[in-house]
Amino acid sequence: MKNGNVLQEKSFAFAVRIVKLYKYLCQQKKEFVLSKQLLRAGTSIGANVEEAIGGQSERDFFAKLTISYKEARETLYWLRLLKATDYLSEEESLSLLLEAEELLKIIGSIQKAIRSSRD
């Protein structure tokens, strides 16, 4: 998994959307606490994918990928909470939730492949 891979591109594009959502929530909805948590978790997915790509070993790669997975799970939580508290509408949250789920599936598949190659 080196430069130009799907996970790297999708996690970066997702981070861009999260930053834009954060700005929207702060400026339009005057929401600062939940959106800050979302910003941290949502941008951390791609940051940890980048760290995984630069990993020193397969073990290091897997560890960073695991952090990305956890951050994606946390991002889903904040998105669901923002939707449930009416900071985001169904329409506003739907594509972001689907995109986060897609990242989870990609990361999970890579983790499974690594685990099975160890067996």
C-alpha cells in the first residue's frame, strides 16, 4: 500500500469534507464542542493512514491502521450524535455517514488480509 491508493485518497477527501462541515457548524449553527470532536476524529483517519504508509514495519503499519479504524468508528459516533441533536439534518449527515462506513470497510478488509497472511 504505497502512494496513490484508494484508502489514502478517500481518507483525505473525507478529511476535507469534515473540515468544511466543522466550519459550517461553527459559523452557521454556533456549535463548537461536538464539532471540535468530529474535526479531531474525522481528520485523524487520514493522518493515521499516512503514518501507516510510512510505517517502519508491517507491525507498525497494522498499528496505525488500527488507530485509523478506531478514529473512523469515533467519527461515526459524532456524526450520529450531531444528527440526533438536530445540528445536522438527515440529508446533511447521510453521505458523510456512508463515506465513514466505506472507510471502515476498506480499513477492515486490509486488516483482515494482514491477519490472514500472518496465519
